[in-house]
Amino acid sequence: MLVDSHCHLDRLDLSSHQGSLDAALQAARDRGVGHFLCIGVSADNAGAVKALSEQYADVDCAVGIHPLDVTPGQAPALDWLLGELAHPHVVAIGETGLDYHYEPEAAEVQQASFRLHLQASQQTGKPVVVHTRAARADTLDLLREFSLPQAGVLHCFTEDWAMAKAALDLGYYISLSGIVTFRNADALRDVARQVPADRLLVETDSPYLAPIPHRGKPNLPQYVREVAEFVASVRSESYEGLAEQTTENFKRLFPLARVA
């Protein structure tokens, strides 16, 4: 069994499944995907991801504010986040983190929001789902500052081995998306080879970043199979072994998830 450890089910392009999320999830299940973690990005979609976790027994969710969704000059309220995290199917916090690629001028408010999410993790024991882009030093500094015992995952990892090693040393997991299949992703494939087997996850980040051979098309949870098969080949492992290992890793990192 596989787990899509990071997907945005409320944002999928369902045109290839006649507009049906039921059909899209069943297509993934038919390819061996047994569980989905639906990720929140804003206060506006927190209700949507929670509703999906209530509708489907194989969907759990995370709630948080994506760094690019933080209101300028205003970090989200801790009380609001803690209230959302009380929902029984919210098994993680995020996605949160730092993204200076598009909004370097928002570094201060992004850092304040990230700190709030890390504080919520300290208080609840739920792991964080971390987005980081063009913010390597500040991301690692904040992860070190909080030193969470239950840590979390650097999702859709696109950095080099040095950053991966630093995050691993802090107890974090590394999740690989379809980007690892892209032609120019040699450094990321080097990361894929070196991440310890018990700290590796796979994801789609759908509807974004579809893997080869679907690149340029809307991504779907069913394509986590292509990601896993590719990562297994890079690591010279069997697909079956990698699927089993990454599923066990997901269950260990997200112990509240309803994974069979």
C-alpha cells in the first residue's frame, strides 16, 4: 500500500474524472494508494479539508497557513489554530514554513506565522508539515530554535543533501514529489539516494507538479505511484519494498492518522 502524504484534494482539477472526487480517489485506490493526507493552506480552506476527512475514512488532514497565504503584517491567531487542531482527523499542522522566492519582503510576517505553528506543535504534539523555498538558513534556524520532539516533514523537498542532512539531524522526515522525476533534478535524485529508508515519504502535492510522464498536466493522487516507482528505481530498491517502508514511516510520523 502507498500513502499520498501531501495532496490538496479540495483543489484538484477533476476534468479527467468527470468532475468527481469520488472517482479520482477510487482511481488512486485502484493503483494501490490506501491513504491520503489533505493539506490546509489558509483559514479559508480549513473547513474544506476537515469536511473531506469526515467524508472519507482514508483521508486525514492538516490545518495551517501557507507562508504565501499569510496576511501581510498579520500572523494567524494561536487560539484559532489550536481550535482547528482539536478536530480528531487533523493529524498535522500546516502547511507552514517560509517562501522568499515570491515574497522576500514578507520574511518577517512569514517567520512570525511559522513560529506560531511551531509553538502549536509544542503544545499539541502534532507534527508540522514544512514548506521551504529560497529560505534555507531561516527555515533551519527556526527548526533548531523549537527543537520539536515529534518534529515533522519537509514536504516537496527541492533542496540539496546538505539541507536534507541538517533537517534529518533535527528529527525531520523528507518527502519527495514528482519534481524528483524532472530532467534537471540531479541534485534531488542524489538526496533521494541518501535519505535513510526510515525517514522517507512520497507525495503528489496535487494538483501541482505532476511527475513525468504527466508533467504539464494537472496532478492527481493516483500519480503518487509514479513518484514511488521512480524513487525506488533511483534507490535500487523494489517498488513494493519502498511502498511498504514509506507507509510505515507515515504511520510513525502521523500516529493519529487512520491508516489501515
